[in-house]
Amino acid sequence: RDSSTSRGLGDVYKRQDEPRVFLLPDRLNAMQYKGYVKRLSGLVAARTHVSIAAYSTFVPTLVIGYSVKARGIARDLFGDEAGHLLPAQELSGEAELIAAYDALMKRGDAEREQLQRRMPSYMAGQEETLDAVLNLAKGK
């Protein structure tokens, strides 16, 4: 968002020399957002839902993490968070972010392959957990 004290999305969008930078419409549903996300070669995400959309469509993703959820998802999918998550509280500046993104993109094919291997069992695990919770709620 634009504000008088910091550079906002409007400033990024004004870069007419960069056709890869664009703003999405304000009102898209989850499937529409996911459709845009799955076309990306890589993503830097600061929100959990968009990172999940990227992971589920095998898009290499660097998360600027601020929550336990972001850490847990990275650990579940990759074994640890190194190279996949930058803690927002510890982020020192744009050079660190750019370097982390560049490193992610250098291993982009390996990241996609890892996600393609891991996501089916990860999703199955979530379904099993949901079933167990529903059974508990039903008193089984």
C-alpha cells in the first residue's frame, strides 16, 4: 500500500520498463489467485496463504516468515527452513532478500522436483489429520 512514509506497491507498479511487475485486481477469489501464482517461476511471499498456493503448484517460494506456521510448513516440506524462510524480524535489508531469492532461483528445478515429490504425501497427511479430528468430534 502506498503511504507518505514508505515506498508502496504503486511505486513498484510505476516501473514501466519492467513488464514482469504488475498489480492484481483487488477482488480475486482463492482459485483466481492460485491461477496467477502457478504461472510464476518463483515467488517471495509474506503471507501464509499465498505461500501454500505456491507450494501446492510447485513454485519455488521464499517466505518472509513472521509466524510459527511459516517455520512449520518449511520444516514439513523441506526438513528445515534454511533457504526457504527469512525471519521477518531478522531481515537486515534488501540485499539479503535479493541474495536469498537468487539462491532459491539457482536451485529452482530442484525445488520444483522436491515439491512434486513431497506435496502428495503432505496433503494426504493433512487429510488423515482432518479425518481424525472429525472422528473425535463425532465421538468415535
